[in-house]
Amino acid sequence: MSGPFNFRNKERRTIKKVYERAKWKATAYPQNGGIGPLMIKDFNFLELSNYGLIDDENYSVVPNENFLVNLNPEDPLRTPRVFDFVADSLALMKMNYHTAVRKGLVQNVGVFQDITAVEAYSNPRLKYDDYISRILDSLNNHLRKNLAIRINITSYQDYVNTILNIIRNQENYPITMSRWNKSVESSVLDTGLAFKIFDIPYDADQEKVSLIFQNPAFEYFKNLCLNFGFSIAHNNPNILVYDISSPASRSILVNRQIFNENRLFSNRFFRTYINDMEYLINNITIYYNKFVTLHPQDKKMYTQCGKSFAERIHRKPVDILFRPPDHYLLELYAKIRNLEEGSIYSDGKIKQIIKRSKYLHKKFDKSTAMGYISREFKDQVWNKDYGYDDFLQKLNGLPFKTSGRRIRGQTTPPSFTPSGGGTSGGGGGSPSSGY
């Protein structure tokens, strides 16, 4: 192992940060050319970057909380939660470890004195609500300072169109929960499959080495993880992730009536597209009403025949339970999904998707129509930064097309520069249907 490792997020020199990240990746685990032994997994690489966040058909998913259990039943309000089968495996692993300690097979020192989860499941719905709230709050602050844009917002639909204009200027920026869940804003801790056993900062590389790698119990611990179906996160060795494809997981999963991946995802997870628009519209309604409360009216000046006139704009809030009609929501959903995926489809293709979704809604129901739209976009997860396309670029000796991947959990709010001269009441890409 090469060292020392001096990576810190607060380091201002980009070249230094890149060097230290590359150094960790190449030398932290010398086995297998830097990949590490079998139990070490890089959850920022290819399909593992979305482990537990998408199902076996590439749909965005979140855990069914009915199957999460407390790891410390004596303190249910504070204890970390994971899936039942993860807790089963952890209990067996801890029993094995303490038996080995009693027999003198492993030194019980330092951070490995007890294998206890200090952090686990983090509710992705709450995290998404916080994320989209901050975006909409920033939008309202922008509108507060910019009368030229604000005066073009006279209705709820104008407010939505403004959001669309913002998305149009943000490359691959998540707005729906489905896109957020498959972005760098989410975390493997959102899956119910992972937990943190030591509280070590992400950027404290040398601390990971001294506290974990150099601990005399680490070698035994690594093999223990492998034998009980756990992977150790490459960049965060204080995080354990349950490997559902490991042979060591088989008996535990079967005991919980989980016989394959399809059964796991259909029984333990929900697909997010079902509630994508419900979550988004909830937040939009809240922040539209906040916008109206702050700006119930504005004065718009205009010139006609050489004379100046003033027009008073009056805005009204909407009921908190207000929902646009389904046909509008389907159209809006298709356009938002296309924009946040980088406008992968032409206007003509989007019109076809919208038309087909409305037909399915009429023939079946809203859920079927939403599922169809989601199906048209779900595989785009592999075309994102550091995805399969980037991997092929590297193999062919070509530069990455990515602009830089953020650390999971770090949020950079979008800039609010409107397209088309700043008008929000229409224009390219805005919904054509009214309500």
C-alpha cells in the first residue's frame, strides 16, 4: 500500500484532489491491480453506482419500510434500520466474530471491538423533498430579485413553465424522484442494504488506513464479510453493503422467502415512477403558494403608441390539495423526464410518447401511463457520467465526456438563468395543454 493519503474535500487545488483520489483508487488495495480482494467493491463504478437504487429492469426503486428492522430493539427511535435479511446476516456475523475473539483467533482492539452499526437507512423520500424544496426555494428567491421574470408569472401554470425553462438550461439536472434517486445525490445508505460501522469522514483517507487497514483484526474481518454476504465499500471501508448475489447470502434470503432478484425487488421495494408527479406537484404547490404570499401583486409597465401604461397583476394561491388534470400531468412528466435526461428525444418523439401515454391512461389507468413513460427513459441511467459509455470511452483511449461527478450527498443548486429571454408564460418546451 502506498501512502500517506492526504485527500481532503476542503483542499482548494483541484489537481491535488484528483491526484489523491487516483492515488487511493490505485494503491489502497494492491490486490488485483488496485481493485482489491473479492469482498472489496467500488460502488462508484459502472452498475454498482446504482446498487440497490434500481431494480433488475433498471427502474428506480426505494425500500418498502415495512421490511426494515431496528438493529437495536432496546432503542427503536435511535437505532439504525436495515432490511430484515441484512439484520439476520449481521447478527450471525457478529456471533461468529465474538466467538473468534473468545477463542483467541482475532485481536479485539480498536474500532473492531464490536461490529455495531452507527448509521444505516436514510429515508430517500425525505431527502428528495429536502432537495427539491431547496431548488424551489432558490427559485423563489431568484424571482424575488428579478421583476422582469416575475411579472410573466400570473398563474400556477406560468410558475411550472418557469421551472421547465430552468431545467432546460441544466444538463441532466434531477427534478423527479426517479432521476434524483439514480443521481449522485442519493446514497447506498438509502437502500436498506448498507450500514456504517465506524464514523470516519469520507475524505479522511489516512484515518481509514490507520484505524481500519492497520488494525490486526482487519484480515479476519474481511474474510468474515465475504463468508456472510457483505461487501466493503472501496472508498468508504467503514460501510458494509449486503451482496444479494453472493452465494453466502443465499440461505438467508431463501429463509425470508426471497428466491431471486425479481422477488427481492417486487417484494421489498417500490418503483418511484408511481409517485413521481405526486411528490413533485406537492412541492410545486407549496412553493407556488409561498411565491404568491410574497408577491400577491406586481405592477407591469408597458408602452403603447408612445404612451406609458401600468397594469396591475393579481395572483391567487391554489388549494394545497390542488392537482392539475391527469392529461396535463402526463404531458408534463414526459417533458420533464426528457429534459432531466439531457433531451435525449426529439420533439416529435416526445409527442409520440405523450400521445401513447394518454391512450394508455384512457384505456387503462394513470399508473399504466406513467409506467410507459418511465419505461422509455429508465435505461438512460447507463448513459450518465461514469456510466458504461464513459467506460467505453476510456477503453478506446478517448477522453471522458463527464464534467465531473460530485460526491454522493453533495448538492449544488442550479443556477436560475431563464431561456428565451426570461419569459415564463410559454415558449419552446412548455406544456401545450391548459387546465
